[in-house]
Amino acid sequence: MTTAFDPIDLSGTQLVNRIAMAPMTRSRAFGPGHSPTDSTVEYYAQRASAGLIITEGTQPSVVGQGYPDTPGLHSEEQVAAWRKVTDAVHAKGGKIFAQLMHSGRIGHPDLLPDGLVPVSASDVAPPGQAYFHDGPKDFVAPRELTSDEVRDTIADFVSAARNAIEAGFDGVELHGANGYLIHQFLAPNTNLRTDEWGGSVEGRIRFAVEVTRAVAEEIGASRTALRISPGNPYNGIVEPEPEPTYTALVQRLEPIGLAYLHLIENTREFTVVVRKLFTGTLVLNAATDGFTGPDELSLIEDGTADVISFGVLFLTNPDLPARLKAGGPFNTPDQATFFGGDDKGYIDYPAL
């Protein structure tokens, strides 16, 4: 029987176990030009016992930033800073993918320079407010990307993926989930387009497919992954019938030969469908009543998934694989320090 503590070959990248650190925004890119700091290096190095680390969402372009103090991969200084992170993780035997996240309409002009405003598939404002360290601000309607700008945005992802490899990452995960730009193209309430990038299931999945294919052609399919969250209402997404869209999407992705598909689970029934459609490695962020925890390890044993990704439990337990193997104990999360701040709640959680 396969367990979470067995190794796995991720399309040529050898993982020592099947426990992944899920991407989590920390808003601590205080280095020059929104780049990682020495504390960021320590944060990821502490967690190098994961089979795979997936970084916090990292913007592929200036306009892709949706939160304060999030890192990018679109400048030389950012590449150099991330190189320190990947070197430290590799020195401890870990593997690390960069998550490329364009936030689309989830952002605010005050986060952006030079009069830029958030962009999206259509000019539909999200509900709620944008996060700032000193208090929220109302979202604004994004500017709808022209067809040429959609192509330019794909090129931004490709350039950032190339930068990620230059920075020493083992691969990249494209963030197509949680209501950010790729998800905004997939969802019918945020994509009202009638051109080739919308208007039908085939049109709405086109951006996700084209971004993924373009990145795979640039850095290799074995170093390219995609994260999806069918039916996830986060950030104002409405997908009343997600199955046809995501079935078509997974079918189009299957021939590319991705390193993995990262699924944020909606229903177990649809997870089983995805498992059958996608023959590559399936990384699962399981649906739970609280945080993903030890109970979800059984999903590897019964074949539901190949790798399980852990969020908050990895944030608070830098040596999570050892703790899972020992059955605990687990540190208590300090939610007040999740976003922004200093090293408290960042690199001071104790190991066993």
C-alpha cells in the first residue's frame, strides 16, 4: 500500500514524500521591488522536508499584484532574491515550485504604480474590499483586457516562468483557482466576453489552456502545473454548474503532460471524475471542515490522490512530515500574523 511517506516521481522531479506545502500568501516581500528577504529564505528552508513546496502566489507582472507586499518574478532583483530561497531549499534536499498568480480584478489601483488599474476578462467589479495592512478599501471595476492584451498577459506568464527557472525553481504552478485571473476567465459571472476568449465553455477555458500550453512549451511540461478550484465561490466567483467547464478543461490539459494538476476539492464525486480524466500526478487540497490534517493522508492510501497539500498546518509546523508521521503534536496557528508583520508568526514556529 502506498502511503504519504513514500517517494514519488513528479515527471522527473523526485519527491521524498507525498506531502506538499500549499501556496499561502504571507505579504512579507519587503525586499527591493517586492522581492523576498532573508526571512523568506529561512521560512521556506525550514519547510524543506516537504516532498514539494509550492510558494506563495507570485505576480508575473506589475499589474498582476493584488495584495500588499507580495513578491514578483518579473525583474532581475526579484530573480536574484528568489535564487537565495531555492538554493536554501535545495541545500536541505527539498523541491520547490513557484506559484505564478495574476490576481486580475482582485486588487486595487493604490497597489499599482503609474496609474494602472486591475484588469480582468470583463469589467465586472468583485464584491467586498481589497486587503491593506492598515484597513480595507472598496474594490473597483477592472479594465477588460483587449484580445491583444490577453496575448500579452500570456507572454507575461511565460516570461515569469522563464525567470522562475533562472531563479532555480524546480517548476511553476499556474494559479487558476480562488477567483484570480485565470479563474475569472473560467467563470461565467466574471467572463462576459463574446470573442474567442469567452461566450462558451470552449471560449472560457481557452485562456487557461493557452497559458498552460505556452508555459509548458517554454520551460517544459514536466516543470509546469496548474491549480484549479471548480465551484469555489471565493472572491465573488459564481459557477453554478462547474462540471462541464472543468471536465472540458482537464480533457484539454491531459495531452500536455503536466508535472501535476493541483485540485482544490469541491466535492469528492468530482474529484473522482478528475482522477479518471487526468492520468498524471494529482495533488489534492482536500475538502475538510477545518484545516487539512492527518485524516487526509488516507486519500493517498486509497488512491484518491497522489499527493496531499497542506496549508495552515504547514504554516504553523515547519517540520510537518515528521509531525504527521509521529501523529503530532501540532502547533496552534496565530491567525493575526498570517498576513504581513515581522518574523513573529513567520519563522518562529518551533520544530519538534
